[in-house]
Amino acid sequence: MVDPTLAEMGKNLNEAMKMLEDNQRKAEEENEKKYARKDIPGPLQGSGQDMVSILQLVQNLMHGEEEEETSQAYRLQNVGEQGHMALLGHSLAAYISVLDRERLRKLTTRILSDTTLWLCRLFRYENGSAYYHEDDREGLLKICRLVIHTRYEDYTIEGFNVLYTKQPVIYISSAARTGLGQALCNQLGLPLSCMCRVPCNTMFGSQHQMDVALLDRVIKDDVESGKLPLLLVANAGTPGAGHTDKLGRLKELCEQYNMWLHVEGVNLATLALGYVSSSVLAATKCDSMTLTLGSWLGLPAVPAVTLYRHEDPSLSLAAGLTSSQPVEKLRALPLWLSLQYLGHDGIVERIKHASQLSQRLLENLKNLDFIKTSVEDELSSPVVVFKFFREYSNRDQTSHAAQASTIQHPIISNERYIYDTFNQWLGEQLAQLVPASGVDVVELEDEGMCVRFSPLMTSAVLGTEIQDVDQLVDCLKMKIPVLTSTLQLREEFEQEVRRTVGLLYIEDLSWPGLGVVRYNYHSDGKNDDKQEKELEKINTELLKKLNELESDLTFSLGPEFGGQKNCVYIGMVTEDLDVSELVETIAATGREIEENSRLLENMTEVVRKGIQEAQLQLQKANEERLLEEGLLRQIPVVGSVLNWFSPFQASPKGRTFNLTAGSLESTESTYVSKAQGTGTTPPPTPMSSLAKQRLPGQKIFKRSLRSSDAFSETSSVSHCDDLEKVDQRPPALFPGQEQGPLETEKAEEQKEVAQATKTDTEDIQSDKLPCDCTKVEEQEGQR
């Protein structure tokens, strides 16, 4: 018979999960959400709210206002029923905690003993005890306290005073998790001098394995100096590359110096498989190990487990590995429910599936050029780390198998940083194109930036399948030619920019692309602030012009943080890029923008001076007219009578300013012909050398491929002949015009001036001339 409370609890949990996983919103809720933000903290309502309203609030807080955050929703959809069992465990733990003490003790003892027995058998750890903890570092912390209590007998009474005589030393690998040693020292109250980082191999073996010979010498030196070697933390799968230390030799070394050996790492999950490598199998002989089942099996909110062997229960209780409080034993309840739901076969199948994914990727990477992998065991390696690396002709070429199986020593000088940038871009692109793969970018000490595929940590949550790995390989095949072409044309682009006048090459090793260029503004004695503003204006306009071109290239201002100012960043390119045309176009566009800017400034100055000169000339003309008319004509009444008897004939005089020529002209011809002159028409500008003849459908900055499938051989040859004829045809000349060496440049300048200002003229006249003309017309009418 099922407890009605448990049945109702399970029903409520299912309803709550369905409501939280449902991303569909009603139109009314959308409108209310736009105007009333319910995620803003407010006062607690006195009357309370029902469960549906509270869950709706939780859903709004989880998803937010942006529906584009599909990654979180994707994770929620892949929780699965085993995840629901883990979530049910937390609800049951709260319900069970209200039972009477005797029933609670029996139930928690059964849950704890069952879970510990299952895990010890599953991961081949005989006669072990288990400690369940939320933080994956907490288990190692408790183990350190256990070892301190064991090695220092008076530690319980005297405390830290006993540590003065013999300072304890904890040894960790240099490939361990970042900040692990400092966290242990802070929690244990030990100085950082108690933590010793052991370097990895440099000459023989994997560069991610602890150097056992060096560790032996370090321990001997510590013993001779009066220190007490306490504990050694080894890796069965380093956080970066997933390599396993030589656990067998490390165990012998620990037995020699009476040290505790603790092992952690993702490769411990393979202990549940039928075939286990000898290096990982040696972890079953260690003193303790930490298992993170939540990420391996895709179980949310389940605790990590630290399995250990120790015979003294009192010391385990003093170290905090065991507790007399039954409620704390309920931490194992979510894991107890999930393990029963999955069963032994389900657990093994999930771990086996993750190993098959890594093997599938590793086999495909062996057939790819310019890809180097770093794996410990090609037959069974749950973590695959690879990077893009291109061999040069002047380097020693090795066999393809050696290239695909081993990452060599770091590249010297700037090439190391360039490859780090390219591999970081590659990892980000793969993660964006195939999000279900779970690949990420990791920085290793010797290899630099690499792409890591660790399905044991991600496949259960993301639901990674074989087709996702195949899609990842296909995307990688598409990106390799782009990386190779960009890396090959990067040096050519730098040389072209340095040879081009007006362009400045900016060396930015952190930019994943062809390069960075800046157009240099030629300042004429301007101050720094004005020059900086003008430089920013020109390069911003240059970027806008380049983006308007119909090309496959990407031009941008660079990264948001850390990039150079007033520059144009060019992204990844393909092998058919015409670098010389690209650089020439950038330079020509920059010069055009600069000339237009200068033309506008010069035009403003010329117009201002022309207006001042026109005003002076008109003032002088008015003075001359007054002298000609005489003084009597200026008297109001006498002047009218005199003008009636003897009219004064004077043509209106004005000035026009020719913007094309930059000179003042008289308006007499305008009044005589009753029409405004158009001035001299500038000669047409010849075709620019940048206007390159292209095949139909060919984009800018692309080399013409003669072996294109879109055209036949005959059409291609005839079209090329036509292009040659067009190139050899001389430009059209006007009658009587000779082609000189400077005619092209002058014609281009005149065309730019004509386009910017046109050739229209404007009349500049004094305020008195129209009045005088009106007076003369009135007198003629009276006559």
C-alpha cells in the first residue's frame, strides 16, 4: 500500500516540473510582463500566494525576459526521469526528517549502507566507507583532517601546537585544479608553505603526469629538514588534458614514506566498465577517491562521493567524515533513488556511451591534416584534446601518425600566441555550431590553447549522440581550410600593408583573423586632440565603406575589450583572396575619405575668403556709384526730381563665386543674357585602376579561377581575351586634348571637386542695388 502523502508528493513534483519546463507563455502573461516586472523584489504579501503563482514566478526568474537563452532550456529538457528521481529525493528528505527518531535512524542507516555498498562494488573499491558532500573539494578537506588526526596523536588535545615540531606537507600535481592547494590551506588553517606543487614530466612520459622521480627527491629533502609528508593528491584524469598519473608507482612511494594517497579525476568513471586500463585500475588500491556522479550520469543536485578506507571510526567522526545526526545522512537519498532507477546496466551504459563518443572523435581526428591530438591511451581515452597546428616547409616533417597522436613542444616567439588565438576561435566556433557536443577551450601549460571534448562531463546532460560527433567533425573540416588560408595569407597581408603608403599595420596577436590595419591621417600642424578625432572619423567611415562592399570578408572594430583604437580588423579569409586588391582598396578608400574631408575644409575656407572679398568689392563699387551719381541725387526729394528729369543709367553690378575655380566673377553677363552661365564643364574622369574587370558572379577581393565549373573552356578564354582588349584600349580624349602624364590625376581631382560642390554659382549682391533698379523702373514708367 502506497503512503498517500508520498503519492501526493510525487504528483505535485510532476506537475511542478511540467510547469517549469513549459516555455510557452500566454499572450496575456506576456503583456502583463512587459508592464509589470514581477522579478523586481517587493514586500511580502500578507495574504500569501498559491503554488501555481509561486511556480510561475520561479519560471519567470529562470527564463527571464529573453527567449533566446536556449541553452538553459535545453538542459532542462534533458533532465529526464532519472533527474526527476534525484529532485524527488530532496523533497523526500524533507518529508522523512519529520519522522520519529527511531524510524529516521533505521531509514537513514539503510539508505547510507545501500548506497555505499552499490558504489564500492560498481567502482571496484572493496571495504570502503563513503562520505557524501555538496562541494567536490569538501571530501578531500575531510580526508586531510583525518590524516592529521591519524599522524598527530595529540592533535585532538593540543591542537595546532603539535604542528610546530613537524610541519605537515601536502603534495599536489602542478596539473591539478587551479586554486585547490590554496583552498585546502585556508580551510585547514595551514600556511601556504605546507603545500608543495610537484612538477610534471619534462623529458620522458606524458607532460601532464606527475614526475615521480622528482617527487621522491622532494620528499627525501622534506624528511631531512624535519617536515612530515602527510598526503599526496594524484589525478586519474587531469582537469585539462585528462591524463592519469602513474598511480602504481605513487602508491609504492606513499607506502614507503607512510603517506596517504588520494585520487580524483574523470577517468575514475571507467572503473565501472568491463575493460579498464591498468593505469586507472591502480586507483582501486588508493586510500581514498572522489567521485562526481552528477556530471557522469546527468543527475542534477546529487552529492559527490568520497570513498575511503580507515579502521578507526572515532577518528572518522572527529574529522567529520561520519555524523551522528540522522538528518545529515539523508544527503545520500537523491543518489539512492537515482541509482535504483538507472540500475547497474543503465549506469554502465551511460559511461560506455561517453567513452564511445570520445573514441569516435579520436578516430576521425587521425584522418585530418593540421590537427594534433593529445590523448593518453588511444584505445580508451574518455577525454580528447586537440588543436590546429600547421607545419612549415622549413620545419622537420614527421609522419602523419606522429602528427595526429602527439602535440609537440610549444612554438617559439609570436607563433605560439597566434596559434593560441586561432585555436581559441576554433573552439568557440565549434561550440557555437554544435552546442550538443559540449566542446570547450582549455589552456594547457605546454601546448597552449586547445579544444577539449570530455563527454563524461557533458554528454549525459546535453544528450550527445554519435551524429553530434560526426557533425562536429564536418564543421572542423570546414574550418581547417579557413584557418590554413588565413595563417598563410597573414604574412603576405602584413607585407602589402607595410609597402602601401598611408596604411599602418597594427600587430595584434590576440586577433583571430587576417590582421589589423589603420589608415594614417596626414595632419598639417593640428593638435593631438583634433588629430585623434579626425583619425577616428576617417577610420570609422572607412569601416563603413568596407562593410558596404559585396565581399565575403568581415570588417569590424575588433574586440570590445583590449583592442586597438581607430583600426579596421579583418576576420578569417579563404584561399582565393586577392590580398593586393584588398590592401589597394583599403588605401584608395581611405584616401578618398581623407580627400573629401580636406576638400570640405578647404571649400569652407575658400568660400569664407570669397565672401569677404566680394563684400569689399561691392562696397568699393557702391562708393564709385555714389561718386558717379553725385551728391544731389542722394537727397530724397531733390534726387527724385533730378532722376525724373535726367535718369541715371547704371547696370546692376554683382559678384558670383565659382566654386570649381575658386574665383570671383562679375554678374554683368548674367543680366545681359538674362540667364545664369554654367561655367566651364570639367573633363570626364578616366576609369580608375581599381575598377577591376570581373567574371559574372565573382565577388570583390576574389581571384579569378580559370578552372571554374560555371564556365566552359571556350567561354573562359574568350572572356579573358575581351578583358585584355578592354585593358589595352586607351582612354577617350576630347578633340584637341593631349594625354599627358598628369592629366589623369588632374581629371580625378576636378571630378571630385565637381561632384562635391557641383558647378553652380550663387549671386552675391549688395542690399542697395535692387532698390536703385526699382527707382529707375518707376521713373521710366512715369515718363
